[in-house]
Amino acid sequence: MTQLKIQVRAICHTTRSLKEQATQNVEHHCLSQEFPELKERIHDMKLSNAHFKKLHDEYTELSKQIENMITEVTPASNITEETLKSQRVHLKDQLYGMLIG
């Protein structure tokens, strides 16, 4: 095997390892994991309150988008990622207010 092939294989292996580490280190922001003490309340609110369900669905979709950006499934700039994280925090605050209100 030529030296070039060995180097290419080493680079590919390193790249795969880094992507696997990034995927394993991603925090999942499922609302019921964020507020485990409110898990039952979250479930009930999704069934009984259409506005809560809509916000919850938006929160879940934003979380998936952010996870995909972090793991580089979906390439995005840092500004885009931070903007979505800010939107997610705002939604989380709204949802929490509804849960305890």
C-alpha cells in the first residue's frame, strides 16, 4: 500500500471518529427530559391544549434542527445555530410558563 493511501485512510478514520464523538456528545433537549418532574403534565397539556401542542411541536422541531447542525448532518453557520438556540430558549420559557400556570 502506498504512503498516500495510508494517509488517506488515517484521515478518513479520524474524520469518522470525530463525527461519532460529536454525535455521542449531543445533548437532547426533549421537553420531558428538561422537566422530568412535569412529564405527566406535558403529556396532558399536549392532549388538551392546542396552543401548547403547537409550541411543543415547534420546540421539538427546533431541537432536531439544532442537533443536526451540531452533528454536521445539516451544515450551518454559528450565527444560524445560535439564533435557533435562542428561539428554542424562548419557546422553552413559554412552555414552562404554561406548564406551571
